Amino acid sequence: MIFDIDVAGGLRIKKKFPEETLAVFVKPPSIDELKIRLKKRSTESEDKINMRIAKASVELATAPQFDKIIKNYDLDIAKEEAYELVKEFLNN
């Protein structure tokens, strides 16, 4: 199964099933770039974006607790990297 969940949930699953879980943290290039991307989507209010930015700042500190970190500078490259990580994990 693949879950797209927040940091706390991901770490809980990893703690409960350490050998069966590949925890991947997708990291934006920067907080500023994340804010630009969220604004470009035009799907959330300014307040919601500010809340997500504040949460992201805290979550970035947890990245080293994950098995792998994908730096999402380019979506296509990040997707390919995620695919390869999952494929490698499943083949082990």
C-alpha cells in the first residue's frame, strides 16, 4: 500500500511496522518555493497557505527520521525517484 499522509502519521506507521515500511519524505526546494507553488495552484486561501507553510517548517526538521528524502526540485524527476525507491524496496 502507498499512503500520502502527514509526517506524524508516517512516522507512526514506520514505528509500528519498521521492516515492512519505506518512509519517504518529499522535501520542497525551500519554504519560499513551497509558498510560490501553493499560491500558483489557487486552491487554498492565504490563511490556509500560511498555516501549511508554518506546518511545513516544523515538518522539515523531521526529514532525517525518514528512510529516504526526495528533493522535489522538478516534479517529473521526483516522481521517477519515488517510483525507483518503491520498486527497489519491493524487490528486496
